[in-house]
Amino acid sequence: MHGFLTQSGLDAQGQPTIRSGGPRFGLIVSKAVGTAVIRHRVARRLRHICAGVADDLPDSVDVVIRALPGAASVSSAELDRQLRSALHKLFPPTPHLDAARPVAESGRSS
């Protein structure tokens, strides 16, 4: 079960309150990516990126991300771009996902 404690943490009877649901992300970062330090760095970067797109996904979605060896050497911006590109293929674009992408300038004046 995927759950989070609410901000207060306790209900009126003093029992922990749990909010279930929301998109879930699973990360696969194998030894092929690098040493333990590098694998954990890649996983931290991916978790941060996933947190940025979680609100735009349906609550019932489970996303599994397998980091390839090249993930250790690319920037966080490139990882973010690749994840958003993959999500755009699976789900209709939303304003929040599009807002994070820089707009290319054409160089022409109108």
C-alpha cells in the first residue's frame, strides 16, 4: 500500500491518519550504472524529478523507471527532459508539464 501521513498526523481519536493513493514511482538503478555512490546520486536525482511531475499524473498510475548506465553522466535537466518526454507519450500533455520545458526561440521577428 502506498500511503502518506497527513500534515497533522493524527485524527480526532489520536490514531494516525493515512491518505492512500497518488501516483507511485519505482526506480531500478543497477550496478551497471556505477558504484554505490553514483547509483544513489542517480536515484536521488530521479526521485526529485518524479516529485515534480507527480501532481500531474492520475492517482492510479504506477511508473517504473529503469536507469541506464548513461544516466550517471547526464545532467539532471536532461534526465528531467527524458522523463517528461516519456510521460508525454503515455499521457496527454498538461499545462504544468509543458511549463517546465524551456521554449525555443525561433530567431525570427514577427
